[in-house]
Amino acid sequence: MDPRMCRKISSSESLPDADNIEYEVSNIIAPQESDDNFMLDGSPEPHSVTWLDNDQIDDLDLNLDPTNLCFHRVDSADIIYRNKKKKCKMVGKYVMGDVLGEGSYGKVKEMLDSETLCRRAVKILKKRKLRRIPNGEQNVQREIQLLRILRHKNVIELVDVMYNDEKQKMYLVMEFCVGVLQDMLEGSPGKKFPQRQAHDYFTQLLDGLEYLHGQGVVHKDIKPGNLLLTLDQTLKITDFGVAEALDMFSPEDTCYTGQGSPAFQPPEIANGAEQFSGVKVDIWSSGVTLYNMTTGRYPFEGDNVYRLLESIGRGEPAPPPPSLGPTLGALLTNMLKRDPDLRPTVHEIKRHSWVKARPPLEAGERMVTPRSRRSDELHTSTVIPYLVERHYPSAQEYFTERDYRHELGDGGSRTLSTAELSDAESRGRKRRWHSSCGRLPSCRLT
Amino acid sequence: MFNPDINDYQLTSIITECCGGVAVVYSALYKPNNQNVAIKRYFVDKTKENASLIQQDILTRKELQHANILPYLTSFVHGKELYVVSPLMTFGSCRDILDHYFQEGLPELACALVLRDVLQALQYLHKQLYIHRSVRASHVLVGANGGVRLSGLRSAASLMVRGRRQRHLHQLPPPDADNTNLMWLSPELLEQNLKGYDEKSDIYSLGVLCCELANGAVPFAEVPTTLMFTEKVRGSRPQLLDCSTFPEPCLDDSEMKSMYNTDSGVGDSADGVMRLRQLYAARKLSDTFHHLSEMALQREPDKRPSATQLLNHPFFKQIRKTDYLPGLIGRVKPIKPDLSDMSALLLQEKLSEMEIEKTTEWDF
């Protein structure tokens, strides 16, 4: 269960002395006696209550001494859950949701367009933080300029830009995505995808790159961490912070600066070349990305950035493992040619036999699904609880296990599974609905 | 065949303005065979939406052939506008009929006739792997002989994506000018989570259409969009209003008005609201009608019956072969060429010319 969803209440009464390390494991309140609400009214009950927040609960768990571990048996009916208050906040016409990710510049949060009900993601940039990052403000400006003109199925769409001068914040409203390939790789067995899945993503990456290069834009930071997936598994290239728009009237694609991520940099940048072909940088990085997605490894590794760049600059890439098969192996070797001129173009890669034929899903292989930060497999909108808070002010803040089991309609005879418990929040919400259903009498409950 | 040439058509009246003012629908006479047609004229320059949606609408309609789906006849460009020709649906859309003649909703038998035809259209669409995504009274058109056709194919989506059959879709339909289309959409479609939605989403919209046709008002119309969303997600179901569902009038007028959306706008008196309220409380809709709408409006998409299953619902057993929709909605006047409308039309031409002058600014 996500600790943010429910907070548990612990009674200090049953907590033993601090020197005698014996903590209560279940974060439970004193048994609920006559009155359901005796805790909540602040009534002069003999038990004083300690409110633990999530961090403290985590600490408790860490400090457990296995030898002195003692479980107090507590009847599940005595547990009271508290719904965390979700204060509904609007920015422009958008309703803010939970944090999706965090970067050096600030946070990425989920949002809901209150007019179209479209889910969005917003990159919140703090001017103060941005100034501390080398080229920070400049990169953001460039990203906005580029994203405003780019429009392709496989390139992230910048929907809206808002500023708050008072708070020194900038909001970049983007398409909503459910996952980053990087996170999915990290959570999958062997840190790689089945070839079938890698193929799906790689072909979409090629479509996106073909468009970008056709528009004279070089991304220069292609890597799994910058490839997002939407709900319907459409790949979106994101983070144009170090991208560059080539001179439209120049026949060359010469670039002078590279600021991408080290492991994905080509030898020419690792060696500090003063100028290089921009397009071929993306080809190399896409090669490393494909290598990484299919093997779970990198063609070059190093203990630190310096060693890594040295090995990229001097050495040959680790040959693709034979288990990948000869066609994919050949494609990777081609894309990872030291000489940029020998690397294929996007068009040539698209004609390669591994790209043209969709590999089958081998026996025993399973497609990797976007990881969820929460207990919610479906990636349901995190804005909903905030909307509930806004529209149903009488929302019940506390509910007991019994209330909850009553909701389930089984009369409390069954023990709850963790999955059900993790759903407690949504049940709680539904419950509160009962008290407020008077608002729309033309509707009825399911 | 219809010629794609403006000179073959004589515009006879303005039927309606639509798509948030970027298109006007005219009735017109096709001169070569004296046939009445409807022409939708898009001011392509004014559209914020890209022309690809109009193109999508045409392409989908070209592909689909069904007695209950509005066919596409031809289209052409004249001046700065795009003209799309369809057969004339003499009684207009069900939304127009409700607004002008049946504010309290259509008689139950008329609802049955309309819903049956809409379900036949959906049955066909779903078989062709399309999801309509905007089943609403304004997209249900009634022809001269009472035939009902479904329009609004611009927001339809195919389950075939890049040659592969998808089980679910995840994207919202393209937004309409004022985002009203959201009121008819299913909870799972609005939720936009990994589960996605399928053709059962149209069945939910059909349930909303049941309420719209029977009550005259659209459920959720008077509440904020975000509240409509949470209500649906939490499983609240719109209802048909009659003596069995209508509560005792214990609330004050203003509250009633906002809740039942009986306030249709300017000039609506408290008496009008009172009258509607009494009408609802006095009437009794059949149990099968209630059952049909409840089945269609279930929160869980898998529990909703398919279009085919709903066509066999006992609700439709009340229809006799001799039942004739125009007879049931006798007060509705068919669309006729109207001279006063034509003056409006001429005025409109002038206005659009004036606008051209206004916008001819040279800015270097």
C-alpha cells in the first residue's frame, strides 16, 4: 500500500521504553471502544496519541531489532485509517495531481485540464534552481522554442507554457505519459526487453528521429531515460534541452557542442572533437539505446565518467552477444561504428532486415509493463482524490476496517488481502459519496 | 451521383450553426434532379481544429454504408470554404426537436423508435470495429419518413491501428468547441488509464442519450465538468425522471433548477420549471425503459450489454410495425425554405466579406 494514501495512527500507550528497543510493528491506535470517534474529538482520553508520519514509520521499521521483535496482536477491527487530506490546487485551468518525477530543475506533476478533462504532465521549473544548472535557462528556452514547432506522433507535445512571476516558476504543460523506458528497464528481469518489445520501441524511435532530422533538428541526448510511453504504448521522444536546430540553409549538419549523457556519447564527442555531424550522434546514441534495451548492458562501461569517456574514445564497443542473433548483432555493429561516416542513416536503418521483420515473442518471454509508482497498476489519474476533496467537502477523513469491510459487502467475515487494503482509499472515497449523494438526486449509485 | 460544383446547388435556408461557429448547415436544392440536400459549410480558416478532422469525418462516412448512418454524398471547395453535401434530414436533430418542441422529453414510444435505430447504427459500427464516441441527441437526425440516422462521425475511432486490431483505445476523442461532448462519455473513457475503453463506451453514451431523449435535459449539464467526471468515476448513474425516481419537491426553486437542468436559458420562468417538475412527477415511464437505461449506464463496461443484446431488450417490444415517428412528434415542423432565413443568409455573406477586409493587414 502506498503510505501516502493512508496514514496509520499509533498509540504511545503501548510503546515500550526507548532503551528497551521493542517497537510495535503494526501502527495501531488503542482499541476502539465505545465511541468510534474518541480519538478524533481530542477528548480527554487517558491514551495520548502519537501521530507518526511516513518517514517516522520507515525509521521504525529500520530500527527493528530482530531478536527482540515482538508482535502485539491487534484485532484488525481496531485499525482506523485516515485519508490523507488532498488539497485541490489549480494552476490556470489545470488541476494539480501527484508528483510523477523529480529532476534537478524541479518536479514533474500530473495535471488534469479542467475543461477538456485531458490528463497532462507538467514540468515545473524553478528559476532559482535553474540558475544553478550550467546553461539551465538557455536550455529551457531552446527546448520551448523547439517543441513549439515540432509536431509528430513520436515527439512529446508541448501543450501550454505558463509563468508565475511571483513564485518564480515556469510550467511546461506536456502530453501525459505513463512511463519512462529507463524505469521499465530497471524494473525488468535482466534489465532488458524481449526483442519483440525493443523492436516496437525502436521502430517508433526511428519514426521520431526521421521526423526530427527532416526538420533539421538534432536531439543529441537519445537514451532510454528520454523515451516516454503513453497509455497506448506510443513512444515519445522528450527532453530537448540540449537539442539543436541546424541551419536550414547549410548543406552540412555540423554541430559544435555536445552535452548529452556520457554513456550514450559517440567517440567523436568523447574525444572532444571541435565539430562533428549532429545527425550521426543521434544514430550512435540510438544504437547504444537499442544495445541497452536488448542486452541490459552498455557497449562501453567505466567506473567513472572519465574512464567511461576514455573507453568510448579509444576502444571498440563490446561486441553484441551472439544470443541476440546475427541480424540484430550486425545492425548494432553498424550503428556503433567509430567513424561517423560509416554509420547508417535513419533511412538505411529502416531498411535493415531486423527492423523490417517484427521478431516474435520467444517462449518464456514476457512483455514489460510500465512501472507504477503507486500501488495502482492501471495508472489511474492521481488528480481524482484532489477533485473529490474539492467537490465533496463533507468527505469523511477517517474510516475503520469495519466500515471498509462493510463497503465490500461481505459483512466482515473475510480477511482482507493487501490488494484490497491498498484499495482502502478508493473505498473510503466511495463511502464518502454516500453522505453527499443528496447533491445530485437525478443520479443513483451503482 | 452529386456534382462537386456550387452552381448545381441552390441554397434554400439556414438549418443551424454548429461546431462553435466554424460551420453552418444549409438546406439546398440539387438542381439537376430537384432533390433536397443538406450542405455543411466549413469556414476552414476560422477553424482552430485542423482540417484533418473534417477529412476524417468524410473518409469514415465513405467507408461506412448503413441505413442508420448519415451518408456522404460529395464535397467541394468554393472560395475559402469547404462544402460537404449530405441527404437532407427534414426534422433536424433530436436535440433541436427537444429544444423547440419537447422540453420535457419525447414520448416513450418515440424514444423507443429513435433508440432502436441508433442501436442498429451502433451494432453496425461496432462490427466494423469503430467506436463512435459522440452518441448524443444532436448527432441523431430524423428524416422525412421518420428514418433516424446517426451523424458526428468526426470523433469516431477505429480499433484498427496501423493494421493491428486493438482491444482498447486510450485517447479522448478530439475536443469539440465547448467541450460539451464530455457529458455523454463513459467513465472509463474519461478516466484515461491503462485499462482503456472499447465499444461498450458507446453503450454508456446511449444510456445518457436515453435520459436526454426522455428528460429533455442532458444529465450533468449544469454541474462543473470536473464534478461530472468524479460523479461518473464514483459510479453515480443518470436516471430517467418520472414518478418513481423523482423525489418529493422539498428543495427550493433555485436548487431544483440547477440540479435538474430544467433552466434552458434566458427567458425561462420559474413557472416553466415548475411545469416541467410537475410533468416529471406525474408521468410514469415503463419499467423496461428504466431497465434499459440502467443496463447501459453501468459503471463496469463488461457488464453493459452489447448493441445486439440491447436490440433484443423487452423495451423495444412495444414498437408496432405501424408506429410512425413523424406522427408521434406531430408538433415538429419540417425544415422548409424560408425567405426570412435567406435574408439572414445574404447578411452572413456580407459579414464574411467584411471580415476579409478587416483581416487584410500587411505586416512586415
